[in-house]
Amino acid sequence: MPSQPAPFPAEHSTGHSSSDIDLTANSSTTNARQICDSPCPSVEVLKQVMLGTLDSQQQQVCICHLDHCTACQQALERLATGDCALGRKMGQLCQHVDQTVPESGSAYWPALREVEVDLAETFVPELSPLPSSLSGLGKEGAASPSGSSGKPSNFSHPSRGDLKLDFLSPPEDPAYLGRLSHFDISRVIGRGGMGVVLEAFDTHLQRPVAIKVLDPELASNETARLRFCREARAAAAITHEHVVSLHHVEKSDNGDLPFLVMQLVQGTTLEARIASEHKLPVREIVRIGMQVAAGLAAAHAEGLIHRDVKPANILLEGPSGRVKLTDFGLARCVEDVKLTQTGFVTGTPLYMAPEQALGEEIDERSDLFSLGAVMYEMATGVPPFSGTTPLAILRKITEENARPISQLNPEIPTWLVEIIGNLLKRNRTDRYSSAAEVAHILASKYQQLEHLSPLQLPTVAGDAFHETSLTCRQAEKRHARNRLLALAGGILGGMILTLSAVSFYWWQLGLTAPNPAGASANSSGANTASIGGLDGSGSPIESVPRTKPVRVYTNNAGPVWGMEITSDNKQLFTAIDDGTIRVWNRDQHRIAGTVQAFAGQVWDVSVSEDRKFFAGGGDDGSVKVFDLSTRQLHETLKAGGPVRTLQFAPKGHRLAVGTRTGQVEIWDVDTKERLLMNPGHTSGVVSVAWSKDGQFLATGGGDKTVNLWDAADGSLLLEMTGHTGGVYSVAFTADDQKIVTGGWDKKLHVWDAATGSSLGELEGHTADIWSVACSPVGGLVASAGEDRMLRLWDLDTMKPLAVLNDQSGTIYSVCFSADGKSVLTTGRDGITREWSVPRQPDQQANKPANRQAKQ
């Protein structure tokens, strides 16, 4: 193999060792020539220069030296990129890139494919599949990747696989994807090359939050970790009504993975609103611009520059539409780390300030240009600059003026056109001096439009309006330090520009490289539904012939977490993610009524046997009991924690409740008396089930145990262990002699209800079992969960009976009709399906079991 260049220069041409450099020399006695001719800094010093941890004088010495030392410039490049092979491949790629799409036979495509693989597998292994088009990026059209014949070329996106969340601990509650520290993770909000944004529930403070997790692949990168945490702590200092609150910075239980815990904003993005409405009313342009400026002013007062102000980072909190600016600090972290690793500049150029596009020093006025670009798009429906390639867009930003707003929307008043025009000045000195000044100007105009009192206007940080801000005042001091980054950017400039072009092709045209000959897309057979994906262990989820249900209830307004059929089989109640309980008339197959029960999810619903009451539970810790005939609220019971599950007793109006805090309670709806089970579970209770005689209560929770309680006095009779993860569902058989449970370990466990001993396990599911139900007649059991399969089992033979499949998402709940002739499923897709039971087992006499108290 050819010899590799030395990773770092050992000596400077002066002959001095790198260890001889004096970084503490007094600048007053050392002239510029001596500084620039100083010996080469050591590897450790170069690392400190890159991280920005040297003091200003030391930084000046190193920057001056690097301006004149080619060897140190090369060393810095290798230090920044790890001397990766990507740079060499990028050189090949640069030879084939121009303003047009290369032909299918061009050498561009093999080089692009190699770079794509390196990016996807080496640096950012969890990149999301990029959309085939981006709003605003291709306003002027784009060439099609076809040859001269006009026929489409054989191109496709690479398969990057499903998002891996293996850094999460197993969930204690099946309603969640997993657990991170004391946060229950419910869903993925967004993802990117640097990490993932998750929606979670804080079990300590009992509130929903958003969590931003640094990509585990980058967690070992010291630069990534330092900047992630440093910027996060700085962002936490911002407290403002128009900035998403950063609660705190934490690490995973093993201490390897840092993450940010932030305010969860319910609403939409400005990007989505512009896409829907195209052009916004003048008062909304002014209001949103005013609130964004006020949020930026608060950040700038803390010395923070956003650097990624765009519609996607402006959240509109419903229903008021109040602005919440997000991605402070993290945007800087993402750009720095990706530039350090790969030379890849993150983000779209559509809202980028000219100085940012040129790689020059930026300050808060760069954010103002981006705000102007956002306001321009709100006014016209299009960004101020667009083009067929990122390079074309950057050229327009740095060299041209935006098309006059009056030509695109004559209804915009002249004064607003002037404000946006001042924000979009190419020379930053011609823009407004601060975000606070912009906020004051827009507030004045908005007050005239809406006739508001000053108390209805946003708070603007300090007196920044009257003077150049801290960020602007320090810009020149930081300029010398950041010349280093500009130098590194020059070294990697070809890589940066080329990868920007590559990104554009991926986004705009959906291209990678030609498919191998004979490759084709997967297709399913006519009678087979491919569920797709992998289970938790990485095994393929099986394909099962579809079995059409006899009834489908399609008008649920979101995922359904629980359901129950009345004892007369006439009505179906569903607990829905949007906070409602929906009542269905089964005979007429239509909605009989909808009750708005909670502001958040309704986790479970139950109906009393005499059909007098129905009840639902939510995260606010309340149990709401409704009159079934009128659907009016009858009573609100306050549980000892967020309510995850509940069930009425077979007779009377006793209601069993399980909470996320591990508490088990039995309420008498008539007397409002509460019986507390003691000592309860050590983690959340996910399922409760009554014996058919109403004497006993079984519960399952995240602590991997199944408990059996005396429903009369609340004493613990039996504790059953054997699950290797959380227990998500519990059910008694029709004769009360057995208890069937399912959960995280993908197995059905069958227990002797009298002794608590295991009677065996049933295997077949390939993912978590979320719900188990026993037929009211015979020994039939139904189970379903994350593998989207409804499985029926015969407990008499301990054998599988049937697999029914027509579900397009995780099944959250299973139940039998009161006569045992039908079985129903519902879940994530919001559709409830009903099947006829394939075989009716022989009805057995109900013989209550004798239970022994726990010794």
C-alpha cells in the first residue's frame, strides 16, 4: 500500500518543534510577523482551536499561523474529517457536476452512489428518506433524469431502513414505544441525520414533553457531545412566550446519550399553513413576524443566533396560532458537527442570509434576513429566491434582489413591503440593527391594525431596540476566531458545494444511481397482505392471507385505545386519541353519539352491566362517569395518578382503576367511596380484569408482575411472576379458573387462578401483545398487538385456532361480544373491525375457583 501522509505536521519550516510554541506571549511585545511565523501548534492545540476553547490571544496566534502554513491547513482538514475516504470520492464527483442533470451513462452516477453510501452508512446512518420535491425549491422547474429519448431513467431512492430506537429501554406500558430515563416515549415527531425528536410523557412531573436525542452514532463524537450540551444549556437560558421552552438537559441511564427535554407544542407549523393558504392575510403576516422577532430578540439578548429561521421551525400553537420559535442552539450544533465531519452544509438555502451563504461571519442580523425571507413567503406564497439548483439559489441570494412583492401580491401595503425589503438587504449594515427594533416596528403596525392594548403585545427583550446588540458588538472580536472555520470551509469548499447539489438532486428529483439490471419493486400477491417491517428482534413480520371482517367501523377520529360492547350487544363504545368517547349502534352500524371527555387521550372505556353508566380515564388523573341514556356527565372521580385502565365490575357500579403511578383503586360510583389496593404495583398499571363472580381483581403492570386482589378488602392474594417485560393485558377465563396475560415478551401466559402457578405459555406473536380477551363462553382466547395479527387460541388444547388479518396498524384492544359470537379489534389506524368467531367452543359450566391467600 502507498504510504499515507503524516496525520499532523511534526515541525515547522523554522525548525522549531511544535512543543516550542508560546501561546502566552504578550501581544504588545510580539509583532504580527513573529506571531505568524510561530512554530506549528500541536494536535491538542489544533483541537482546542477547532472547539473554540482557547482564549482570544491564543486563538489569534494560531489563526495567523494557519493563514501561512499549508502543512497545518492540511492537518486541520484531516483533524476535521478524520482523513476519510469521502473527500477523495468527492473529488471524483466534482469532475462530473454541472448545472444540468448528467446522462444515465455518465461517470457522475457511480461516484454519487459511492458518496451516498458513505453518507448514509458512515456519517449519518439514520437519514430519513428525502421527499421527491420540496416546496419552494423547484419553483422554476427542474430537468428530468431522462436521456435524450425522453424516457425516464431507472432511478430509485436508497432503502435506509426503519428508524432504530434501540437506545430506548423496554416500555412499562404498551401505549409507548419505549422508555428513556423516566420518560415514556409515545411517538416519533421528526428525524434527521443528527438525531430524532420524540413525544414523551414525563412520569415525574406528569406532563407531556418533546425530547430531542442526539443520534447514538454521534454520541461518541466529543465535538458533537460538547456542542450539543453547550448550546442546549445556552438555549435553556431563554425564557420567552414565543420560544419553545427548554426544560433541562439530561443523559440516558447509562450516561452515554445526551438529550434535551422541551415543551411540547400542540399545533401546526407555519410551513404547513403557507402550504394550505398560500398567501396569508396582512394582519397575520404582521402578527407572526412580530412574535418571531420578539422571540429572536430574547435569544439575541443571550448571545444566541438561531441561524435556521424558516417556516418549518416556526410553530403555531392551537387554537390561538401563537408563535413558538424552535430549534435554538440545536441548529448551530447540527451545522457545526456536520461541517466538521463531512463538509456538508445543513439546511435549505431558501432562507439563508448572503453572508451565511458565503461562509462569512454571521451575527443576529443574519437571522433578520431569514425573517424577511419568511415574511416574503407569507406575503407572496413563494420564497424570495429560487432556482433549479442550490448553487443557483445561493448565487441569487448574494447577487440579485428578490422579485418585487407588489408584482406577486398587490394587496400588500407599501409600508409592509418596505419593512420586508429592509430585512432582505444584502448588506447587513443596511438592515435593521436588531430583532427588538423589528418587533417594536411590527408591534406598532399590528396595534393599528387590531386596536390592541400594549398588554396584548409580546414582551421584547430589554433595550436592545436602542443600541446594537451584544451579538453585533462582539461580531468583530469573533471574526478572527471564525476565520479559522472559513479557512476549513475553503479547504472543503468543493465538497460543500457538491454535496449541496447532491442534496438538491435527491430532494428535487428523487435520484440516486441507476438500479441494477432486473431490479424491481416488491409487490404483494392478490390474496396476501404484506404487513412489512421487522419485529422487535429483527425478524420479518409474517404475511397472512386477509380475512375480511363482517363489520368495519371507520369513523373514529384517531387511534382507538380501548373499547367495550354493552351487555345487550347493541352498542359499542370506543376510547379515542382525540379525547372523545364514541358510541356506535351495532344494529344500524352508525354513530349514535360522541362525548368530549378529555383534553387529551381517553385511554380506556367501560360500561356497567346494567347499562346505566359508562366511564373513561385520562392523563389528568380523573375518571369521568357518564349517564348512558343521556350521555351527560354524572360524576368525576379523582384517582391517585394518571388513569391508564379501568373496568366496571360484572354486577353493580364498582369501578376498578389502574394508574401510571402503580396505584390500583376500586370506586363505588353510587357512594363515591374508594378502596385502595395495598401495596400496589411498583410501576404503571396497564390492565385490570374482574373475575366473573366479582369477588377478585387481577392487575398487570410495567413491573412484570400479575397481582390478584380480594375485591372486598383490597388485600393482595397472589403475585404471579414469569414475564420478562411489562404485562400489558390481563383477562379471566369464563369459568374463572384461569388468568391469561400478555405483554412485552410476545407470549401468552396462562396461570392457575387458585394457586398462581403457571399452566403454560402460548407463542406465535412476533411483537408485543397489547390486548388479551377471553370469550364469555368456552375456552377461546383472542390476542393481538404490535404485529397487527388477531390470533385465536383454544385453551383446552393449548393450541392456536386461527389468525385473522385485515389491520393496517398496531392493535391496541380486543374484545368479544357478550354472546361470544363476534370478536372485535381496534387500534392505531382508528378503524374497529368485527369478525365472526370461526368456531364456537362448547360452553362449560362456570365453577368458581377456590383461591389461597398469599403466604
